[in-house]
Amino acid sequence: MATQTDSESGTGGVMMRDRFVKRLGEIAAAGFLVAVGGLLVWILSTQVNYTLLASPLIAGRFAEAFLLVLRIVVISSLLSVSFGVLVGLGRISTSAVTGRIAKGYVEFFRGTPLLFQLFVIFFGIPRLWETGQFPIQNWAVPAAIIGLTLNHAAYVGEAIRGGISAVPDGQMEAARSLGMSRVMALREVVLPQAWRNALAAIGNDQIILVKDTSLLTVIAVPEIMSVFRNINSNQLDPWTPLVWVCVLYLAITMSMSQLVNGLERRSNWGSDSGMLGRLSRGSSGPDGGDG
Amino acid sequence: MARERTPNRRQYLTALGVGGAVTLAGCMGGNGGGNGDNGNGDGNGNGGDSGNGNGESETIVIGSDIPYEPFEYRNEAGELLGFDVEIAEAVFGEQLGLEYEFQQTGFDGIIASLNNANFRVIMSAMTINETRAERVDFSDPYFTAYQTVLVLESDDITERSDLQGMTVGVQRGTTGEAAAEDLQSDFDGDLEIQSYDQITGAFDALLNNQVSAVINDNTVSAEFAAETDGVVFLEGDGVAADREDAPDYLTLTIEEYGIAFRQADDEFREEVNGALAAIREDGTYDEIYDEYFGA
């Protein structure tokens, strides 16, 4: 491995000097910032119609779409994580039947596009009834929630499975040798650690879920992209509604990654606010803060 | 070991980079080749040999939202058929002797796409209206259409006012959507509109009990109603009641279709207008019209 003296004396040539590479990175990053920032300022100052942007008609329609997306995201998020835990547990089951079924589920929902799944649910399922006899009116939103849940439960399931297999075998063995049953050992020892391992992957997937709601425009859910497309085709002005779209999606995804970061911090070993931190402080003295 | 591996990894990365560049170049070349093939295929299929004779002229790319039966759609074999397709053959192929090809695109972004030079003209059963005319120039009208309402026979919707409080399906960005919005304001907002990407989605929604009615161009809706049991036009006297060629069901608006051009394309637009006049004169237009809409 390269040592300090190696890099300072430049045995790798000038290209390999730490300081040179660092400067190069800074120049590239700054150039990128100037280019993108300049383009952004130019677009915002020449392309965006601010009267239209602030007009209550458009703002109201985007607000309505935003609330609908938020509702769909919250429900499908909760459902897909709960269902995904079951899928993950199924994947590590010692029963061949459960394991295979869970594997088949994951293969299908990860292996076909979400758009296909939405079409099956929204266009296909109602056709099992006679023309006009399908009992559920306004099927688009329920179909969307079912599709997003089934699809993302597969990804969450795989994240949970990965989290569980990343917990060292010794944890399970130790718990079993203390007389715990397999289920109890899983619940008390393995899953809490697996959850921490899987959290980043699950959070990542849930952010993708938010962005996947943009596909719902093709099954006539009046979500954010639909409002954009409607305003763009009426006003023939793409940039103004695009600003709204960008801000609204980032509002959801950025607060979501904050939430995931918070959860990760909480479940971090060793840190003051993490589980071990709280435990060790709790045992070391009564005057420890309560995190 | 580790020392021997390092160059291997570097070689691997270099190879990957070179391979990627070659693939990318191959894709771009492939695209060009593919387009050329399409052009030839269209020319042959539509008897555009005269266009090939002209050789040097560029292929006219026509943007169109397919399927929109009977104006532009593909049969089971994937052949492109329809009123617009045959008019295009008569105008661009026979009259102007040009090579042309249809390019599929979504309707709601079709005008932006034309202005971004993704194609030369739009032929997509497109109604001439003022908002659109601000961004594009239209040819002389080549078809008259009416916005009409499709409902299920089994439902209790028998007149225009029955639509109040209902949900209607439309295609996004169409004049059907605009007619639905007008109806919505007539009903003081008491009408829900669901916009689908393609008209087939709205038709599906009607059959699946998601919408009570579909508002769309009469000829396209008529095709669907004829093919599907239990789907009928909403009756009533509409805006077109006093026109002699008007359909005998409720009409919400009267519209005319035009071919759309970029605003800087006046010369070509004049040529096409001349060709449109010529096919009306020599009977080609009537022939095509009767083929698709004749009694």
C-alpha cells in the first residue's frame, strides 16, 4: 500500500500526488457547479413564467396532487415495509415451502416492471367481471397502492433477508445455547441487528417508491406528473410547471432521507444516541442523559 | 499476487472503457441504420417508389399518436393503417413525391416535440384551435370532427344533464379533454375528469366501470362503439344539430383537423395545401373518406 512518503515523493508520478488529485477534484466540482448553477439561473430567469407559477389555479392543483401523492406514499410505505418483513422472514424460513414461495414472489415482483404490474391490476383485474359490473369505482388509487405495495415489499423483503444474513451466525448460536427457541432468538437477538443492517437499503427503496408514484400518471391517478402534463399541454409551457414538480418531489424525498438518517443514527451502535450508547450510559451511572 | 493483479485490473478497466465506447458508437450507428430501414420499409409498403426516384430529398418524418383508430393504428401484423396514413400517402407520396415515415409519439407533448424538430409535421387527427395555432401553423382543414359522448347502454345516462356529478374519461391533451373541462364549468365543477395517456385507456376505463362516459372525437368513438357490445353514443341535439352532415347523436363541439407545421415552415405548408386541394379535386380524398367513413 502507498505510504505517506510514497505519495509525497511522488513515486507514482505527478498524477498520483495527493494534493494534485485533490485540486483536480475541486476544479472539476467547481466547474460542474458553475455550469449547472449557471444553466439553472438562466432557466429560472428566462424560461419560467412567475405569474403562472404563483397563480392560485396551478398552485391549488399541484397542492391537491401533492396531498394525494403523500397519502399514497404513506399508505404504501407502511404496507410495503410490514409486508416486506414477512417476505424477508419467508426467505430465511427453514421450511422449503415458505422459502420457495417467498423466493417466487420476489422473483416475480422484482423481475417484472412496476408499470406492467400496475396495468395488470388497473386494466386487467376489472375485466374479470362483466362489462361495467366491476364493483369498485375509483379503482385507480387502490390499484396504485396495491401495485406499489406488492412491488416494494419484494425489495424490502430482500433488504431484510440481506440484513439478517449479515448478522454473524454466532449471534444466533449464542442465543440458542442460552436456551432460546429459534423464533425467540430471531426476535430478541437477530432481528434488531438485522433491522439496523437493512435500514439504509429499505430507506433507499422507500425513496424509490416516492418516485415510482410518477408512473401512476398512466393509470389516470391525478398525481404530480399528471398535473404537469395537463398544464404543459394547455399552456405549452414546460418549465413553469416543472419547477413545481421538482420542488414537490424533493420535498417528499428529502424529508424521507432525513427520517431514514434519524432512524439510522438511533440504531447505531456505540454512538451516544444509539442503543448501545444508551445502554452503557444507563449502566455507568444514573445521571446519564436520556438521549 | 496483489502486485500481479493490479495491471490486470487496470487492463480490465481500459478494456471496459473501450468496449463501452465501441458499444455506444455501435448503438448510434445502429440507430441511423434502423431509421434508414424504416424509411425504406414505409416507402415500399405504401408504394412510395416515386419518392425513392427523387433520391436526394430528405425523408419527411410525421409525428403521430398511434393508436387512434381509424386515423392511425396498426393491425395485428403491425402494419400502419388509417385515414391519416392514406392521406399522408396521397399528399406526401403521390402528390409531392417525397419519402416519409410515421413516428409514434405521445399526444400531450406532440407540439413541443414538433418544435424541438423531432419530426417535420404532425398528422394525428389534430384539431385546429387557437391555443395550438400560437405555437404551430396548420394546413387547410382536411377533416371535420365532433366531440361526442360514449356511455354504457346499461347505465341510466340518457341526456347531457345526466352527466352532472359523474366521472368522464378523456385522452390527455386532446380537444376531448378541453370539451370535458368546458362541460365541467357548465356544471359548476360538478364533473370529475380522468385523463388517460391513450384513448384506449379511457375506453378500457368505461368498460371497467371507472368512468361513466368517454368524451372524444365522433369517428374514433364510433369505431369503438361498433366493435364493442353495450357501448352507445349519448343521444341529444348538440351544437352540430343544424349541419346536414352532422351525426345524429349529441355533439359538444365542431372541430376541424389540420396538419401541423413549425411556424418557420411556410413554404412546405403551402406545398402541402396545394397537394390537399389536388387530392380533393381528383377524387382521391373522397375515395379514402368513403373507405373509412362511407356508409
